[in-house]
Amino acid sequence: MINHLQDLAQAVKDGDNKKARSLTRQLLAEGIPIDLLVEKGLTEPLNSLNSKCTIDDFSLLEIFLAGRAMMDVLEVISNSGQKVVRPLPEMTVILGTIKDDLHDLGKHIVSIFFSLAGLKVIDLGKDVEPQKFVQAAIEYKADCIAVSSLLTITAQYAKEIRRLATHCGLNDITIIAGGAGFRLASRKYLGVDFVARDVFAGLDYLLSLGRRKKNYDQTS
């Protein structure tokens, strides 16, 4: 099993989408949990890919091929009908990559993974203005705004989301941030409730929120 997961990670890094799809189907047939498959087969290659995107000496073709393989793996997972073994209460999450950042591989993984865990995900895409996050949260009566970025320079825009949300009366909405661009930033600096190191940390944080809310409702 471990060898196959390592083979999947390598196939993604190599941009071998056919092999990546085949290995994903094999791992799912063997009963490998989706969260483990995503962690070992996608998150590790994504971190490697993100590192290459932030240096001058990188191959655009290499990144494109790896990204294509990653998207193909996500498609196989999404079409498998299997669910993440971390069921969440009903929650609506507004998701997007912040303004001036056109990277969306990490965000796409979050979208698929959260959806498979039972969350209703409203994916706004990439290069999203702070105001659009807030407008969507109002429109869909969302429980959470999840903002992603690969570039550290976009933190200035992420900080605007809390201010705009408060201005619009969304005082209690949960805001989480994730991606390499926010990894070194503090929760206080970004004005968010949680900075997730990866998709699993973000999911676990929302799960803990759901549990606290459920306990509160039961004792009220």
C-alpha cells in the first residue's frame, strides 16, 4: 500500500497522468481512505510544486504536467462515489484564491476534499476580490469563508475580508486561511480565526467548530 502511494506521488510529480489515474483507481479499489490518498499522493507533490512556483528557476511545462496529473487524480476520486471518513455537520463554505493570485491547484484540492466530507462548498475560483468573499457569504448564508493563496504579497487583501465582513454585519462568521502564502502569517495579522497548514488541518478545525456548535445547541 505504502509503495503504491509513493508511486502515485511520483507519478504526479512526473506529470504522468495516465499512471496517476490508474494508481488512484487501484488504491481506491484496495480500500485506501481518501484522506490518506490525498495526503500522501497529492499534498506532498503539491508542496513540492508550490516550492518550485516561488523560485526563478522552474520549468513551466513540468508544473503544467504535474498539475494536470493532480487534476486527473481528483477527478477519479470525485467520481468514485466514496466519502471522506470525517463526516461534518451541515456547513456552507465560501472558498477562493485571493486577489492577485492565479494559482488554484491547492484550492481545488480543498474544494473536492471538503465536498467529499459533506460540506457545501461555493468555489469562487481564483483572483477573487475580498468583497466577493463577503458578498457570497451573505448570499449563501455561509458559516465559513476559506481563503487560499500561494503568494505572500496577497496577505494585504486577505486582511480586508474580516474588515468588510464586520462592516456588513457578519460579526460571527468563521474565516480560515490556507496555502503557502499564509503559512508564516499569524492568525491575528490576517484577521482570521485559523491558519491551516494543509487541507486536513482545515477540515479538522471545521469539524471541531461543528461539534462545539452542536453541543451548544443541545444545552441551550
